[in-house]
Amino acid sequence: MAEHERKLRGILKLPMLARVFKRRKGQLNKANHETDKTENDKKIETDHRLSEELEISHLDGKISCALKVDQLDKAKNFMPRGCIDTLITEDIVARLLTFSALSKEESSNVVKFVMDAPAKKIFAIAIRSVCTIPQLSNLLNQCFESNFCDTDLPITDENRHKIAFFDRMNKEHEFARWTNTFEDYQWDFEAPAFSNDEPDITLSPKAPLPFVHFEKDVGSGGFGAVHKVIVHEAHRDHSAFHVSENTGEAALKRMDRPEHVEGGSLQEAQALKDLSHKHIIEFIAVIHKEPNNYLMLRWANGGDLQNYWEKKPDPRLSASFVKSVFTQFHGLIHALNYIHTFPHGTYRHTDIKPANILRIVDNHELQNGQIGVLKISDLGLAKKHTKPTSLRRGTVARATTYRYQPPEAAYELTQEGIGRRYDIWSMGCVMMELIIWLLHGTKALNEFSTWRGKDSHNRDVNPFFKPPSGDFLEVHSVVSSIIEQLLEDQECQANTAMGDLLRLVKDKMLVVALKNAKRHGRTLGAPSREPKQRQYRTDSSRIRAYSGEVLEDMDKIMGHTDDDSYWFSGQCRENAAPLRDPRPPEPNEEVVSDESTEPGSPTIGFITADDGEAPLLPQPPIPALYINDQPDSLNDRWEFPIDNNFAAHVLEGRDAGQWFPSKSRTRLCGTCKSYDFTTFPFTISDTKSELEEKQATCDFCNMRWNLSKAVNQTSGSIIRFEREGSVLRLDGNQPPVLAICRGPGKRGPHDSRIQMGFPQVPSLLDEMSFHIIREWYKQEIDFNKLPATFQHAITITRKIGQQYIWIDSLCIIQGPGGDFDQEAPKMETIFSSAYCVLSASSSHGQYDGFLMKPKQNRDYLIFEREGLSPLYICRFIDDFGNDVLHSNLSRRGWAFQERALARRTVYFTNAQMYWECGNGVRCQSLAKMNNDLASFLGDPNFPSKLSDGSSRRGEKILFYEDLYCQYSRLDFTRKTDRAVAILGLERRLICDLQARGGFGVFDDGRSLLQHSLLWKRGKEVATLTRIDFGLNRAIPSWSWMAYNEGIDFLDLPLGDVKWLRGEIISPWADPSGEMARGTPEISILARKFTTRRELTEDSVDSIVYDSPDRVQRQAVRCVLMGKIGNRGTSKKEDLIYCVLFVQPQKVAPGTAETYERVGVGFLAAKVIDLDSPGVLLKLR
């Protein structure tokens, strides 16, 4: 026996074989004690079993060696395609089956089945699972009898019933444990191959990807990070891998946010699948592998155009080099025209920029710095239209790069919305930068960006157009000046390539005018200040060209193929004159001065306001769209991201059948029955006449007909519904009109695109509703405590198993003799420390309650799907804006602070419940909503979204001013609460601004005090009325909290005001001074000024009195806060001052004279007594 053991050890080379031998040794020892067999029989049987296991172990070792590591997820392995054919041969299969109990005929059938069906993967997986020969033969025989082969893999809940071997309901079969191992190993053989025939790949999270190399975050696209991968050579069927210089490299774009998947990556995938052009980057596949989605594209081995310019700062010009560059841009224009005129629905890109123009180069071009082949990429923003722009209702572009945006991105120049000429402007910007780079290099290109300056929020370089001044919209003056300088260059004279291209850019591409130009009614940024509609003039009668017209001109340029002097004169560029800075001298960004009487330099011109009050100082508007990598851009648009992880968690383990009916009584026409709502893109288009005819016999047609009747169809007779995520929009309008949801049952291949949710929202008194609240609660907060409010809040608190509750009307003693004044300042601590707040948004008073049935049942239709769980088309009800933000409760002043301070809130409305906890809004329907603008007050750590370092000081000032403007217009039962219902927020704002302050005024030692004091009565308010706070509380006249009506702030050009710090002394400057003793006084220097009876329309003087009927006009004095000047002059009389107006306060005889605030405004220097040093006064 010892000799036999030594021989075996000599054979066992693999670790697995050693384990087999150890196990068999125990069996041998047991065999030695058997008495019912001869020693020879036992030895034969033992040798037989050892041979069997040696064969299996040897083959398992070969399979293991052939596996490769998935470099994207190194915990996974994959078998390269084709390797299985060399590992699993007919001889090996037949030899192993000789150890089985199968008959010769059965064995022959199984061998033929494994080789021909084939079932080689099944055979290899079984070997990998350390099976025995009986297990292997049993499995293969069942597969043969059921015709279950490799193409039926993987084993899932949907197909395991086909093979009794894998039936989990069969508890008695002897291989129950081993089958679990088989199902784990099967994924090693499921790595996909990439081909032109399968552009859409859906994988299990357990499946590997055939990536033998992975470089993380080599770049970023419009909607996610970009990685570099190398695909195993056996999986490279796609034509993109068969081009020269490609050794399997591909770009893998990961989606950063789930809500962008369909609006970004899948939209880009659809566009790239549709569009095939030499100068558009090649699409390989879109990969759905929860929880991630990837877009795979051809790898651009030369980087992008922006990177090329940076790496080649001083291009050496030659006729051949210039011609090669122009050839590529000619190709880009051809590709753009192809995109714009695609026969199956035109696209527009909307994010043309150098970083989205990629380079493909061969080794020779790479070594010699040649341009290579340029390709347009990043079509995640591409928008497909089936109708020309002129026949569409207004559309908008999603977030794109600000500097390359055309004017219509920020202003609605036509009623048609964003059209194809959007891309022409952007390409014109790139072409102008190209000419600057060719003639003057990268340094001049960077200077050109610097000369255009930053936008009003210092986020990005200004675009190539100038924000409107008055009613004039034009190309940026720096751009126009540089074009004229370039046209003077010897390489841009008549009959030159660069000259002809530059004139094309100037005359047909960088042209503001479209048609019916007018300004958009609202730009996004500050939440609620809406500019007036205006008609804008431009500096030219030209109309921007379409891509076809630009292509015609590019064709003419490329026609000079034989004339080298046309492309480059050959003259040395070393002595060429550099570009000159075209800007006039600019003042410092912000100057704080201690001087009180010395006039400053002029900084800005201005025009008279339409209402005759404060003039509107021209400043760049906050654009409607910012670049996509700025997290602090404000977008007042509700989005509905698909989030099925939480919904699945809510429904897991619960009998939810009553909420998801499976049988439909829905009447459907043949067309509606054929709809697959999960496809992308999914649209439904009907004529009015067709829909009206079918609505009588089809429930879904009836539903669409009723919805369409409410829409004014001015663009034709077509009614179009388009799916965006899991909602349907009617003709692209906001908000959605229908929701698509599904239950937790059997899924289809693309059901991840549909939100799991209730077709009919459970009653608020139903146990399911309380279960949802518990799950919301469990997601983010401690499960042991939950304060809340009102009688129904107590019911909810008990239902979700909590012990503690705080109710304002019970815990604060109201009325005379109460402790309201002591408790009110503690509201910040109460609400910010609460684990959760329950908000009765549907209630109008304490006795209304809020746990009641919805006012209206949600209409829904059931669409059955053979073998899958049904889909539900429902009335759209997820409307947090109307249900909560515009509810009766939200009009109350106290609720404003409570929402901002609360870390988590459950809102009860007439429609459904909502949950807000800083990561969007969740709905009782199980949907999710996002809104950048609304999220600021919904921030659980307010104001962290503006204090995280991404927001500039000026932007913070504008936001906080608007916050106060909103708050000042809210309602209070007790008007005196106006000064205390925002104390908690004010303390946080003071901390964030690193300032001191109170009464709605801040002081940071710079200019914030002056900013805060320059508030004015709202435009809708005729006069401000003082609130009577009694004798125990003093609110100064310089605080807006002292008045009952709404306020606004003077429009000031941030960074262009020279603040006069010496004219006013902060009440918080001396900690032991008047403010510390409870007397809210400010020391001011007051001056006389000359007034005129009328302020003409072109007058620079503008006064807004708080209460015009209370002003003692002869006694009014002005306090200088800052000075503004007109560009191009330094004369004192041309300066403009922003001022505070004060007048003597009526006081008791013998009391020191004090002054009160009466208004704000602008005054020209020539009407102010600047020769006087001013009189020192006290302002209360």
C-alpha cells in the first residue's frame, strides 16, 4: 500500500490532485477494513476510482489555466471564446464517460450531444465544479434528453425548470449542494463577444467582461467617466477592432448617475447606432450590467483636439500640413451635415468643442505630429427630431459647455427652440480657435480665452457672444476685434485658405441672428426673478447658415488642391505680429476703500429701468445652461431617475399581489397591443383624427386622447408621446403626463429601464403605507427615535414603532403668558436635531388631519406580456412642486425655515406621500424626483450645497438675497414672527459667510454690510408698512424685518462697485458697543443732495422710497455706499453712487437726534454734496 501511495504522489503535480489523493487515502483506509470483498477486488475498485478522479482533476487544471482575469472586476474570471473547443474534445468526453454507469449506447448519444449541440460549456462547468462521474453523467444525460445545451446557459430562475437536475423544488436529489457550485462557475463562460450584430448587451451582475487590461478614469465624457480597456483577441468581432493600429483598445464610458443612463449613455448609443460616418467615432456596444451601464466606443489613440493643441504649442506650418488640417475639418462639417440631415430623423449634437473632437492616428502620424483623422464624439447630448425645427414646439439643449454655446442657449431667439444651427455656432468657435492656433500657437489661444473674461459667476470663460446691453445682442467685442486682426495677417488675405475659412466663420457661422429673435422669458439661476420679455436687435442683417451651406463653402475651399500658395505662403512666421489685447483698461474685480469723499474711477455704464425706479445695471445674465461638470448649476426642472433598488427592497418578502393586478380588463386595439414600452427610444405618434376615431374602442387611445385635448396643438395635427426614463411626455412638454411602472414579478431583458412602482397608490391608512415610511426611515436614520407633529403624526409614529414625538402646538405654550418668545429662537436646534419631520402639506389647520384617501384614484391600464410581469400605464401624479412647494403649508413663513433645517421630512399631501432627505425626493408611488434648485432648501445640512467650496462669494450673495426675497413674501399669523422665524437659517448663513450680523443684515468687513443694506421694497408693493413689535423688541428701520411686505435688492454689478467702507460704521465693529447693549444703531456719514421733481426716462438718478407718503423730502439725506463709473471716463461728475436715504426720526423732546432709513437708489455724483465731509449721525 505504501508503494502504491508513493507512485501516486509522483503523479500528483497539481494542488487539486493532492487534495483528491488525501480524500482518497481516507477511503483506502476504510476499504482495508471491509471484509465482504477480496483484497484484489478492493484494489481494482480503488484504482478505478483514483483513475476517474485523476482524469477529472487533470482536465480541471487545464481549464483553470485557460481562464483569464476580468481586469474591470478582478474577482471574476472568464474563458476566452474558442478555448473550450481545444479543451473539450470527443476523446476526453468519451474517456470520462467510460467510468459512468451509462450503457454504451447512452454514452455514445451523450458524447455526440456534447460535441454537436454543443454542450461543451456544460461539460467544462461540471468539471470545474469538482463533480463526480455519476453527477457528470446524470447531468449530461438529462441535458441530452431535454435538449438543454450551451445556448440555454446561464441557469436562472426562468429556465431551471427545464432540467430536473437544477430544480430547486426537488429537495431529494443527491446533487442539491453541487448544483449551487455549478451555477457559480457557469459565469466564467458567459463573457460576451463584441460584434456589429449585437450592439445592445444586457448582462447579469455575476457575468465577467473579456477585458485583459483596464486603465481607470483616463478621461471624462458629458455624462460619465471614461476608462481604457483592451478586449481579449477572441472577443473582437466588431469592425472597430479590425482597423490598423488597433490591438483591442476601446473606450469604456461609465454612467455616473442612474438618471443619466437613458438621457445620456443610451441616447448616445442610439445616436451612434444610427449614425455611421468616417468622422464620427465608431460605436461598439452599450452594456447593461447592474448597477452600472457602459458605452463602448473605438479608442482614440491620439487623444482629442484640445490635447493636440496643448501638446503642439507652436505648429510648424507648411502647405501640406495646413491642407491636411483643413481636410479633417472639411470631414467634420460633412459629418455634421450628415447628422443634421439624417433621413430617419435629424439629430443635433449641442456640445461641439475641441475636447469632443477625437484623433485617430497611425504610428507615422503620431511620431510626426500629424493631425490624423478627426472624429466627432460624445453624442450623449445629441437630440433626435422627426420634424424640422420650424414645425416643432420649443425645445431646449441640455447642459453643455458654456463657452461654446450660441446665444439661443441662454435666450429664446425663436419660438422654435434649439435647432441645428446651434452646432454651426459651436463649430464656428472651434474653427476660429483653430486659425488662432495655426497662426499664433497655443499661448495666443489661451490669451484669447483670458481676454474674453470669465462669466458673471466666474465659472467658465465667457461665450463668443456678448450678453445683452439694453436691447442689443451681438458677437463678443473681443471676438470681433481678433477676427479683424487675423484678417490683416498675410496668411488671411484674399485667395488664401485661412482667409476664406475665417470669412466663412465671420459671415455665416458666428452670426447671432436667426429669425423672429426675441429673448427668453426666464433664465435659470436665481430662483424667482423673471426678466421682462424683450425684442433684441443684432449688429447684422445676416442669418446664421445651416450645415449644408457651410459644407458648400468648405467644398470650394478644398477645391484648391493643386495650389500650394493658397494653403500657405511659405513666409516665416517668427516675425509675425502677435495678437493685441483688444480690451479697454479694466478696474480691479472688487475694491474696498476707506476713503469717504474721494471719487473712484468709473467702471460700468447703465441704462434706465423700465419702471422708472432703480436702473438696471447691465451685467451678464446667469445663463440657462452651464457646463456639465459644474455640480452647482441650478436647473429648475424636475427629473425622474429610475431607482429600482429601493423599490425592490420595499417589496421584498411581502405579498404585494393586491397592488399589482396581473389580469387586465383593458380594451386595446391591435396597435396598442404591439407596443414594447421598454425599447429605446420609444415614441407614439398619432394624428388627431386617428386617435379620436380609435378612442371609443381602445382604453389606451382614449387615455391619450383625453390628455391631448388639454394641450393647445399649434404645431400641426400630430400628437406625439415620448418616453423619458419611466415617464411619457406629450410633445416634449413639462411635466410628464403618464407614468410607466412595473411590479416585482418576472422581468424582461430591458425592464431595468422601467420604474418598479404602484399603479394605484396604497391608502395612507393601509399597512403598506406605514411599511414604506419605515423603509424610508430605515434607509438613513436611527431606527429608535422619530419626533413628529399633530394627532395623525402620533398614529404614524406608533405605527412605525417609535417612542418620542415633538409637536409644536403642544410643546410651546401659546398666547399671553406663554413661552413662545423663549422657545422660538430654539427652532433651529429642534428641527435640525429631529431625526424626522412629518409635514401635513394637505392640511389647512390642526383639526383637518392628513391621513385620508387621495382625492382622486389614479387611473391606470394593464398591459399584459407573455411570460413576463405586466406593465402599467398610469396617470402621472409625482408632482412635488404643486403638492408640497406650492401647498398652503409652504406659504407659511415658519415652514420656510423648517424645511431648510429638517434633515429628513415626510410630506403628506392629497395625492400621496413624499420623502426628502438631501438625495432628491422619493414618492409613495416608488418613483424618485430630482430638482437642483429645490434641493438647496431640501439640503439636510443647509447650506452645505453652497458652502462646499464650489460656489463663488458673489453667487452666494445673490442666492442669499433671493432667499430673503422669497421669505419676505410669506404669511405669518403673528406678523412679529417675521423677525424670529428665520433666526436659525440666519445663524447658518452668517457662519457660512464668515461674517457677523443680525436683522437680515451681514457684515464680513468687506462689502457685505453695504450689500445687505441695499434692499428695496418689492416692485409689486406700493408702500412698506412698519410692524409694531411693542416696547420689548426693537427692530431697526434699516432692517427689512421691520416691515410687513416683500422686498427685493438693488441690481448691482458684482465686482464692479468700489465700496466706501468709511461712510458707514458697522454696528458689530465694537463687541462692547451699542449693539451689545441692545441698541441696534449704525453710525453713518450723511450728505445733502439736490433732487429734481421728475426723473426722466434717461435719468441716471433713481430713488426707491420705502414708504413714499412718509418721506420728508426736504429733510432727506443720502449715505454713500459704493461708487460706479461709466467706462472710458474718469471725471468725478460721471460717477454714479449707490446710496441709502435717511431722514430724522421723530423722538421725544430732549432725546438725541437719530435718523431712520427711508429708501435706496442711485445718484449721479454731480447732484451730491461731495465737498462736504458729511455729518456723523446715528441710524436706527
